[in-house]
Amino acid sequence: MAAASLSRAFVTPEGVDLGLDLASAGTRAAAFLIDLLFQLGVLVLLTIGIAYIGVVRRMEAIGILWLLGAFALRNGWFILFETGGRGATPGKRIMGVRVVARDGARLTGGAVVARNAMREVEVFLPLSFLGVQAASGVADAFLTLFALGWSGIFLFFPLFNRDRLRMGDLIAGTWVVRVVGGALGSDLGAVRPQRHFSQAALDLYGEYELQALEEVLRGARPDAMATVAAAIRAKAELPADGDDAGFLHDYYAALCARLERRMALGRRRADKHAARADR
Amino acid sequence: MQPAVNASRFRAAHQADWERLERLVALVEKRSVRALDDDDLIAMPLLYRTALSSLSLARASSLDRALVDYLEQLCTRAYFQLYGVTDTGLAQLRRFFARTWPGAVRELWRETLASLALTVAAVLAGYLMVRSDPAWFYGLIPDAMAQGRDPAASAASLHATLHSSEQSMLTTFATFLFTHNAQIAIFSFALGLAFGVPTVLLLLYNGLSLGALLAVFAGKGVGGPFACWLAIHGTTELFAVILSGAAGLRIGIALAFPGRLAREDAAMAAGRQGALVMAGSVAMLAVAGLLEGIGRQVVDGDGPRLLIGLVMLTGWLCFFYLPRRPAAVER
């Protein structure tokens, strides 16, 4: 789960709040680095390809490849992948995020071009400037500091606004959200409980603890289960019966059923500190 | 016997629908919407609404966290495939060249005029400065770019640069020029962010160096051939630079004077529109690169060079500004 501060209300035309999770700055940096590596890989592969297929004037072909190829890749890569149906470059796909328009409308070509053209100024302009100056040996300390400072402002810009927007996102009206496909977890309440619990035992916990228990059950780590089972048994004053997993599953189902019944009556209980529901 | 927990009954009733939706969404994400057959295509929006109402119900009646999480991500993915999906790349590209790009250029006409005025003023200034004092030339144009075309050169050597038959590394040079120019076009768009000031500076600098070169050639009496040499690709190239400058100006103006819109919204509208113009400029620069790299070597006469340049200019003007039948244009 993402931090609550990165969660944004997003109401569909049908009137349901889908609650989008914004991608964190770290995720986005990682996605960008992965994309850079991929691009470099493509360039290197093409270079090797040209070197092996005897092209006439090989050096010139390689020179053109790095001039034009680097430019086309750097700009085309992001634009091409983000205008596709998934709205994500390979790096973003790996990190489980995609680009969407902030207003929830279609992601237009103009928006994608705008957000990616800005990257030239955010990252590549100062770095290439610095690179050229360093190569010709005239990069003095001031210039280096300026280029790094410039990059730094844009680089850390996403950290200084609530929505983790990069300059390009701001201009293009887009943001990057998490979309992780996932299978539906198994049904923990499908089996009728074998054990019966007293009202007092079921009154110990609220929804927060129920969902923590759900996580433990889905995690299925024996040591965690043993600890939790021991804690519940001690609190409910139940004897140990040697079957921690079975006990926890039964307790989960019973607690869930009870809390859901109370929920239907409008008496939700957020956690164990909330007032105990009426008997 | 019924299971005790709401989520279990709920899953039993709807899980098949959710899984079908998940399959369809995955298919659309992986391939395209055309991978679906007619039945699936009709079913997908219905399944999406089913899943949405399942989500609402699950949030209100179930404490199964996994179920709610699953439905949230499924609905989100389905939403973006149903509401946020764009056309195929080819259709987008066709529409871009047929309608969106000229439309965006037309809407930027004020900025384009301003950009043109700046360029013309800078050319004049550069010309007059170098004509009055040739020393200015060395301040305006770096040696690497001048390549011997400076005020000290003789008329004959200047003339020779216009008709060189030197072929070595020609394609590399043309490629370099294209990437360099395209880079400048992107910068002059993106730097509009700083209220357009760097964009104006880029336009001025571009004009100044052009004026300076013009002054050198005109001073030695080869101004005419130089203009023709420049015209063959220059009309396209300068037009592209002016347009991307206009795109940058639009952003700068929108940020400085957002008018009735919120600053953020104004920047967004300007950014999306400017990006289209800028992307088109890059395509124009590719054409200019071809004209420069190939056309200029093949066509050696001054007259034909000028003619090609003028034809290109007229072509672009007609393409952008001739009125066309209105259609449901989407940006």
C-alpha cells in the first residue's frame, strides 16, 4: 500500500471513487534509469549489428547512428511507448506505473510530447552542456555548479509538490499513477469455522486488527502465525491446540462474520480501541 | 450451507465476471482493442460497470481487504482502457498531419508573427552590425561554425563554399545539423517555461548569426548566391525554428498572463498545443535536413535553388494557413 499522502480521490463518470495511488519519486527515478539502460542497450546492439554486417563506410554509419539514433531514441522512446494503450515505457511497466491525464480524460499525443520534450531541458540540457564544456576542458567550477544546480532544481522538483509532478507533468497536465495488475487473493472465509468462539473472544478486536490478521494469513509464515495465534489465545484465554493455522483461519472467519454483521447495522468498529460494540 | 462471510457469497456470485473483465483488459493492454471480438467488445463496458458496482458494494459490506484491493486495481485498469485509450499510432499520426498540426499552427498565429518579427529584427541588426564593424562577426559566430567564412575571406573562397563538391562525411554532417536543429527546436519550446525569455534569446541569436553571415557575403558581392544557397533549405528550416519559438512563447505568455484560467490550466493548454507545433517543427527540420544534405548537392545552380526554396515556403504556407473544411478536430 502506498502512503496515504500519495492517494488521490478520482471519481469516475459512474460516480465511484477509484482512489488512485501516485507513483513515488523513487519509483519514477527507477523507471527512468531502467529506460535509459534499455536505450543504451538498443544503441549498443545496433552498433554491434552495423559492425558485423559489412556496411560500406562503416565508421560513418556508426557515427550517424549515435548522432541520430541517440536523439531519436531519447525522444521517441518515451513518446512512442506512452502514446500506446498502456501509457507506459518498459521501465514504467516494470515499476508498475503509467501516465494518465490529470483530469482522467484521454491521454493525447500533445500531452505526451509536451511532458517528454520538457525532459530535454530538465535533464539533458544541463548535462550535455556540462559534457561539452568538460570535453573541451573549459568547465570551471562555477559552470559545473550551475549545471548541477539547474538539474537539481528540476530533478528534485517532484519532491516539492504534493502530486509528485515533474515540470513536464505540470505543463502537459499529466501525472504518473500506480497500476499493478494482481490476482484475486484466495477466499479466507469460504470454510465454515470448526471452532466456536465466545462473544467475549470476538469482542477483542476491530477492523484494523482483522485486516492485519488477513495479511498474516495470506503471508503464511509459520513463525508469524505462531506469534499471532499465541497472542490471541492469551488474550481470549483459550487453550493451545497445536494447530495455529486452523485456529487463525477459524478466528478470522468468525471475527469477520461478526464485524460484517455489525457493519450492516451501521456499527463499524475501526480498531480494538474503539468502543466495544453493544452486545 | 452458506459461508459465513459476505465476501465469500459475493465472490461466488461475481468472480466469473471479474475474471472475464481482467482477461479482456489484459488483452487490450497487451495488444490493442482490435484483439477483442464483437462479443467481448460489447461485454467490456458492461463488465466494467459490474465490477464498479461490485467495488461499491464490497466497500460497504465486506471486510475482505484483498477483495477490495483487487476490485480497485481491476476497475482502475479497465477505466483507463475504456475512457483513456487513444487511437492506434498510425491513425493518430495521420490525423496529426492532416488536421491537428496545421490547426495548432494556425492558433499560434500571434506568437508566430512575434517570433518572425524577432527573427527579422535580429537578422537586420546582425547585418548592420557586421557591415558597420566587421569585428562584430567574431563575437557573434564561433570559429567552428564560421569555417573560414569570415570577413577576412576573399570573394572567391566565399563563393567556393557555396558550390563545394566535397562529398566526404556529408551525410554525417547533415545528420549532425538535423539533430542539432531539432534539439534547438525542442529547447526553444521547453525553455518557454522560464516565461519565454530563453526562447526569445534563442530566436535573437539565431537571427543575429544569420545576419552576420549575410553581411560577410554581401560585403564581398556574393550576397545573391548566398541567399539562394540558404533558401533551398533555409525557408523550411527558419520557418520551423520560428514556429517552435512561437510554441515556447505561447507557454511563456500563458505562465505570465494566465488570464481567466488558473495558471496551471493555462500552462497545460499552452503546453499541449505548443508540443504539437514543436513536434511538427521537428518533422519540418527533417525535411530541411534532406534538402540541405541531398538537395543542395544535387542542385548546383542559384536559380533552381532559390526556386525550390520558394516552392517549399509557398507549400508550407498553403499547408498551414489555407482554410480547410472544418471537421470534428480533437486535440
